Amino acid sequence: MTTFDDTVIAGVTAHMNADHTGDNLMIVRAFAEPTATSARMVGLDSVAGEWVADVDGTEKLVKVPWPEPAVDRAAIRTQVVALCMDAYNKLGVARPEH
């Protein structure tokens, strides 16, 4: 497993939480907590992303594996997009335009 520099993690999580709140929720609902009402990305490594989800009024940390390992910063984006697309497909929800 590869861990990433704190600057990389902060950049990815800030972007996801500012620009992709709906995608965060869909990922968590599809692969971890179907009844989550909100989710924010809090971390990642080469094998998975981490989110805090609100489930029945309680915050719960969930880890969702990437479809393939993310070996560098560019691969993180690829894996987030793939995971997001998989989530929308699994839930049968049309993905909004970004």
C-alpha cells in the first residue's frame, strides 16, 4: 500500500468536498452505507478512499476500495472517477454533468 503526502490528500479531499458532495454521497451509498444522508471524504491511500458518512444521525467512518490501485496522484483522479461512475451505475442513478 502506498500512502500519499499530506498535501496530496488535503488537495484531493478539499476538491471532493467542495465540488463533488453528491458524488461522495453516491459512493458511500453504493458501496458502504445505503442509508447515509451525507458524506465527506476525509482520507485516501493507494487502495481505498475514506469518507465520514452520516447514518441515522451518527457519523461513521467508511473505507471504499478503488477499482484498481492508485499508484500516483494522477491515478487517484482516475480511480475516483471510476468509483463514482460505478456507484451511479450500481444505484441506477443518472450521473449529473460536471
